[in-house]
Amino acid sequence: MTDLISYYKDSNFDLNFLDKITFRHFRFKLFNGKFVKIIDRIRNSNDLKKHIFRNNPSDIFYSTSCWLAPEKIGLKRYSKDIMLSSDLFFDLDINEKIKTLDEVRLETSRLIDFINDNSIKLRYIAFSGSKGFHVSCYSEDLSAIHYKEREVLIKDKRENLVKEIRRAGIEIDRKVTVDTRRIVRLPGTINSKTGYICTILKQKELDNGIKEMFKNIKRVKVVAPLSESNENKSTIIAKSYVKDRFGVRSSPFFYSTFLTNYSFSNLWILFLQFPLSFKFLTQRIKLIQRTYEVGDVYVFKDRKFITAMCLQTFQRRRIEKILKAAKSSNLNSFLKYGRTFFRVGNSESPEGKVLEGPPLFSGIIKSPYNNKPVSKGHHIFLKELINLNNCGNLHGKDHVEIVHSIISNK
């Protein structure tokens, strides 16, 4: 498996299976569950990739219908949503009646037969990346129908079609087929629930069975355990942050992965950051440890920065005071975004070249104040990187927050 960012960076997925692409509405789902509407016209896959790198979505959707102004769909103040066309779309999933993916596959084959028998023009068949299959068919010609009547007439026709399909004993999702404003998963993109790619299939691939089908379906590591052999290991949960949070993006730039200092509830751990040229690190850290009873501090270095990390948890106001007293360079980041960030992945160019490896562990600045609660997720995470002693005073969640982003290289 590969990771999400690398997949979209390296993927050459095209949108040629769609017609009238500039009249379609695209929407992203972020890792925090929120949806982002793309307000620009998408003309090709390169346009779409720009928005992918700007938003770091978990899932990508497009509209089954084409609109005169797709970027304004959903705006209450905009009433001139003129439908140009509307694909006939079917969603078949595991449900109470259909218990396995292979049963869904057989049901999809029966639907394809029904479509062919009724001279409906097939656009594509796709594995959804999770529990079922999608079947997309071309829109009928709507040019002879007044634009104000199109949606109502199409919905009525599809209600009747759904009844006919169900009378044939085929299980489909009625709501998806009837809804003219439905957004559906874009083939060639990742289903974040499983990591599998939503993949267009040939009829032969559908007929060959599930085992053969999965041989040609890629999977991306979206949520990955640090160690599959140890049930106590932390889980990395990828979160999406707007890239502007890391400063102005200008050329050149690089991709990387960052650990945040957020622990759980209203608690954070401490990341102090200094320029690599800083000469009084130990004295500064010792002062902070005495003043604020900060525990052991773990020091990492890369080409630009020194990061000093304490796994003890603090409330937000306390973190602000410590960052300010230490004159840490990441104070503004915490004040603005409620997070500070520590790079844990390679720095890679847009072409995939490794510019720099992860920061290197430099040492520990010991403290007598080690009786305070420690972030469980960060302790487990750090134990994977360095030789870390066991701690009996762990609390919080057993996972950490990871950010994938594009960073200015200035």
C-alpha cells in the first residue's frame, strides 16, 4: 500500500469517462467530516489535483447532473440552477437482504442485463471502494424539455424505473437513483473508509468474481497502525489542515507529514522550536523545567530547527505561557491554530525526490518533575522512534494527530 498524499501526487487518473466536466459540481469531504464545495470550474484532472493538494480531502465526489452554474449549486440566494443533463446512476450495496460483496456483484450483473435489455446507454461500472458497486448511465436528451420542468419530469420517470427494476427482483438504492442533485464518489479516488480506490471495471472483471477483481484494485494507507503485531501500539489518525496554516505557499515547496501537539479534550503536550543556530538550548530548557515543572524533554534536530518535546500534558493557557517564556518560534502557530507541529516524515519535492529525512533524535534533557500525567498517544508514538522508558502515568487516547501538507521552502 501507498499513502494518500503519494497516491494523488503520483496518480494519472483522468476524467475522460465524464462528459461536460466543466458543468459538473465537485465536492470534497475532509478528515474532520466537513464537506468543502469547489467554487471553481474543473476542466481536467490537473485542475482537480490543485484543489486536492490545497484541501487534503479524505474523499472526493462529483455531481451526477450537469448545471449551467455548477459552482453555485446549493446557494440559497442563487435560484437559476439550470439543469443541462442528468446521468442515470445506481448504487448497489450490502444490506439486510444482500449480505456479502459477492452477492452485490451478482446483483450488479443482473442490473447490467436489465440496462442492456432496455437500451439504456451504460457509462461505467465501478467498485465503490467499500461495500458495493456503482453503475452510471448517460443522460437522456433534455433539450426539448423546458428547463423549469426538467427535474420534476426526470424524478417522476426514475421513480417509475426504480419500481420496474424492483419488480424484476433487483435491489438498488432508490434515493440515489431518483435524486437529480446527488453527488457520488469519483472513480480513481480513495474511499477513506477502506483505503481502496473507487475503480472502473470492465464487464469481464465484474463477471470474474471478487477474488480476481481485487487483484487489480489498489489500496492506499489512510489510517495505518504503527505496528500490526502489538494491539497496544498507537494508531495514526490523519487529519486535514488547510495548508495556509503553515505559511505562504510559494515556489519552491515540499510535501511532508507532521505530528501535532494535541492530546485529547483540552490538553496538549509541549513542542518548543528554535533555530538550529540557537546556542543556549540546555540553559533555556532547564529554566522552563524549573519555572513550570516541566518533565523530561526530548530533543530532535533537522537542517533548520531544533524541536524540544515534553510528553507531559498541559492546558492551553499553560502551553501559551511556556512557549512565550521560552521564546519559542512556534508560539504564533499555537495562538492562531491551537496546534504546534513537528515534522516526522521525509521532506519531498513535488516530483517525489526526498529532500531531507525526518529530524534526528539528539538527546534528553532530564528533569526532576516527572510525576505529572503523560499523553498516552504521544508516548506510544515516540516509543516507536527512540528508546523510551515505560511510563505508568499515561492518560488520554491511544492515537495521535497527523497532518499531511504542502510547505513553502523559504
